[in-house]
Amino acid sequence: MDEYISDPDKYGHELCHLKHSKPKIPNEVLLEATEPLEPFPWDDETDMKVDG
């Protein structure tokens, strides 16, 4: 429910356009963070022996 405003001069005025908000994190930083990484090096032996 809207709050009652007792001042009649506050009604019927044209509203101005709102300014666009700027992102907290710039797009360039996000694009840089989502670039692919170099592959991780693998060990020569990746599996453990079952029979000991």
C-alpha cells in the first residue's frame, strides 16, 4: 500500500528520466577473468596400483 503524502504540491509533477547505473565490476574485468586458462600439468602416473 502506498504511503499518503499530505503535501498536494508533490503530486502531478513530471518525473525526470533515471540515470543508468554503472556496474560494480567493469565488463573488461569480467571478460579478462573468463578467459581460458592454460591446461594443468598431469602427473606421469595418474592411477594407483590395485594389487600393491
